[in-house]
Amino acid sequence: RIVFIILILLALLVSACAMEESLKNPPPDFPPAVTVAAEEAAPAFAGSFMDEPRLLDYTEVNFRIRTSNITTETSRLDFEINNRSETDYIYGEEFALYKDINGSWNYIDIMFGAGWNDGGLLLPAGSVNNGSIDIGYFFGVLDEGNYRVEKILLSEDEWCLLSTEFEVVEAEK
């Protein structure tokens, strides 16, 4: 019985130490989503990696929504990322969504319980990747308005930000 109590106390002590360590380095808030990716990837990158992301020029990497006629009933957006550069990139499923409200881009929180897989997708130089964003799963029904999607790309020595905009119109009844 005493051994059992000692084991429980040791388990609590180990848990407390782990909790104390996580409190020393609390995870950053989202947004920006890029902070999480940057901190996790930082050891593998150059010192300038933690600087602000470089905005990729359209001529380097093109990110566009392929879904046409996006309405308040649209739950999935198809996209294309065209890497016209000579740099290989990696990106994840995660993205950030913003809505234009009175000329200002406002971050939209994901729904409670929604989350992304932790895998990385390779975007080699000169290639095109297609994918989809499950808007319904992450955000529910979108209201009418203008939206912007942002994705982070990681290369060997920097992280970059891609964005594209789209409009949601009222579904015809």
C-alpha cells in the first residue's frame, strides 16, 4: 500500500514538472498561425528564419482558389499552388481565414474541436499542387463578403506567406 502511494506521488511529481516546463514556454496564440510553425521548425533553419515571413510574389508561387461561384452554401474550396520558383517548399494543411469587415481583415477562429493533421506536403520547384479546404468543417457557414486565405510555406532557410482572396455570395433560393 505504501509503495502504491509512493508511485502515485512520483507520478504527480513528474506531471507537475512537465506542467511547469510547459508553462515556461507556453504555446503562442493563433493567429498568427505562422508563429507555431516557425517555433517548431526554428532549430533547422538559419537565424533569420524567425524574422517576419517573406511575402511570395505571384511570379514565384501562385496560390489561387479554383472553386467558382462560392456561395453561403459552399463547404469546400478547391485550390492550386503553382511553384514557379527554383525553390522547394513544404506546407501543411493548416491555413488562416480572414474576412474583410469595413476595409480591415479580421481573423476568423476555427470551430471548437476542429483541427489539422500534422503532415507536411512537398511543393517541389516547378510543380503544381492541388488541394481543398474544408470550410464547413473549420468555420461552418460563411456569410456573404470578401475573404482571404493565408498559407505558410517553408523552405530550407526561410518561411513565406501565401494569400489569396475570394468572395462569398448569397446562395440562390
